[in-house]
Amino acid sequence: MSGNKCQYLNCGKSKKKFPNLKMYRFPKDERKEIWIINSGNTSLFSFEPDKLHNRYICQEHFPPESFIQNFTQNRLIDTAIPYNYKSEAQPSTSLGFDQNDKSEQEYNILKSTPTKTYTRSKSDMVELVFPSPPSMFSTPQKTKITNIIDMPSPNLKRKSDLIEIDTPRKINLKQKLKLKNKLIHNKISHISKLKKRVNTFNTHNNVKNSINMHNFPSINSKAIVTMQLKDRRRPWTLNEKNLALNLYYKSPTAYKFLRTQKVNLPGPSTIRRWIGQSKFLPGFSKLFFSHIQKRFESSDYKEKVCTVCFDEMYIKEFIEYSKEFDFIEGFEDLGHYGRTNKSANCVLVFMARGIYSPWKFPIAYFLAHSGVNKTILKNLIVDVLEKLFEVGLCPKIIVCDQGTNNQSALKSLNVSEDSPFFLLNDNKIFSLFDVPHLIKSIRNNLINACFIKDEK
């Protein structure tokens, strides 16, 4: 570093090359300007005081009387200044000038227009012309300025000397070198990425081995741990899917809250995609009832108690070929009771709804031509109730309107005014008509029928 070298003109010695050489900092007081002038290094004038204090002059540029006599050239006296760069044979021992020298300088007449010429190599001749000072006598300040003017100019190189001429061979070699450096850089980056992947793979394997060796209390507890270590490239396992579906069915709000807490779970869109992958045809779907069973397997009794509602609605007749199932849709389809060649214009839908809990979802649907027959309707009611009991739900009530087919099906189940229920596998199922339809029937009777009062 330049701060550890001697700043004296044409010296440049350092402690590294000369370990026994003593170096002395530039002072911070007024002596620093004399040190700069005597050193002959004009570049030091541009340094800040703190930066200049970190520059050194070696012991070879100080006279012997500048050192304390008790030490062997180790410590300078407070008024020490280095030799002047012009002649090291004439040391300067004080900060100022002697009285005799001063009186002689005061009567020294300067030339009116002095010219200073500094020669360098060949064409590097620089001529500096300075006008004479207005005073005819020299003062310490004028002497200082004169000494600065007499200092050698820094050796500057021309820009033209720094310009290198590239030959075709050099250009070719530079291009090859650039390509090789780029290739090396790419290889280094690739090696770094491979090392990171290997480290990640080893860490993942160590964690996976420790998880496999651990004895978890349940499958779900292990699934929740493995879900936190899931990589994007790895698909969700069956146990992880079942756990995510159970959590989402239990409470979508709680599921979203866990995701906001950075718990690694499948996104809601993924859950909906898993559910929506199943195409539901008329009749009962085993996959759909398996989802219902997972939804309520950890629920209490009150949450499982429900009603079964069913109703018919007329729809537009439409025949269409299904690419997915490879058959024509739009005909009468009663699920496991078969299809007919009649076009469907009526749909029968069964829906389960919680009595104590606010949940509801459709169970199954059937396509019919001009309504479902009362015998088939009776069998469908029984089948729906049995399916719900199988998945763990507890249906207690069936609700429908006062359609003729519905009344006939309920009568075939032995439902009457005196006993508005029927037994199914020792389970008592009550039957109710839809209250809005009852109010509607009362309204129609009040409008269309007459009132009898006092036998009139």
C-alpha cells in the first residue's frame, strides 16, 4: 500500500522490503508543509490532514541531530524536518530560518519575470512561466511559494502512450479467452447448483429417514408432518389427501387460517379439483358417499342428525352425446333401476340437511319422463335413507310437497295422520309436508272454497 512506503522523492522504500527501517508520520502541525516541500512530492499537497498523517518518510532522510540522543535513531525531536530533496548534504535543523539568512533574504532582489523550465523525457517538455511578485524583497511566505514552484512536476504519461494496438492475433486470443472465461463461469455456476441440490437431497433423506423411524400415534399425525416437508414436484399421497379433505370438510375457515399460518396444506382450488374430478351420473355415487363419510367421521351425534328433502322439477328435453362416458345423455335414467328410451323432462333431487348444524348438500338425482313412478319413488326413499345410515348420518325426517306421487309413496310406507312415521331397520323416520306448500294449499282452499258458518 502507498501509505506504508516512503513518500520522499525517488525513494519508495517500505517496511516490507526493509524490516529494520524506521518510518515516521507526517506531522499535523505547521511543519507538514515544510516536510512536503523538502520531500519534493507535490502530490501530497492534495491530501487531507488525516490522510497525510498516514503517509511516512523513512529515517534515511533525516539528519542525525533530528533524533533524541537517548535513543538510537528511534524517535524524532519535536522540531525535526527532513533533508531538502535538492541536496541531502545540507540538512535543515529548524522550522524557521536563521536571523542572518532572514536578513540576507530580505535584501535579496528577485528578477522581474523569472522563468522556470522543467525538462522531462524527449517531447515531454513543460515550460511554466510565473510573473514576478510585486514586492522587490523576499519574505518567508514568498520564499515558501518559490520553493513550491521549484518542486519537480509529477511524471505524467500521455494517453497516447497508454493505448495498446491490438493485432489480429491478439483480438483472436482475447475472444477465445472471453469464451473460455464464460464457459468456466457457467461450469462453476452449474457445479454450485449441483452441490446445493446434493446437500438438499441429503438433508431431505436424513429427515425422511428420521420420520420413518419415528413411531407416530396415527396415520394423520404422520401425514401432517410429511406435508410440511413436501416438495412441489412430489404429488400428495393418499393419506395427505384424506387428511386435507377431512380438515376442509370440518371447517373451511379453520383450513384457511392454518394456511395463513404457513402450514403447508393443499390450496382450496386443489381441494375443489379433487372433488370436481368425479363426474356424477344419475343415481348414487360411491365416491361422493365416501367423501360424506370422511366429512362426518369425527363429528358428534347432533351434527349428524339431519332431514332428507326431495322434490321434482321439470326440465327442457335435450339429447347429447357424452365423450367422457361414451353414451347419449338426455334419456330417462333412474340410476340402478335402469334407463329407458324415453326422453327425460323431469329431475328428482334428494338433499340432506342438518337439523342442529347449518350444513346441506345434494345426495343424488334421477332423470324421469313425466315424473317418477310411486313404486320406484318409495324404493328410492328407502335407498337414500339406508345410504345415509351407512355413512354414519342419522336421518330423522323426510320432507316433500303434497304431490300425488309423493302422497302415494308415503301411503305405501304406512304413513298416515295417526302415525306420521315409518320404521326402517328399527329407526323411526317421521314424514312432514313442506311448510311453504302447506301455506300455499291453505291459501288456495281459502280462495276457491266456501266458508260454512251455522250450517250455512
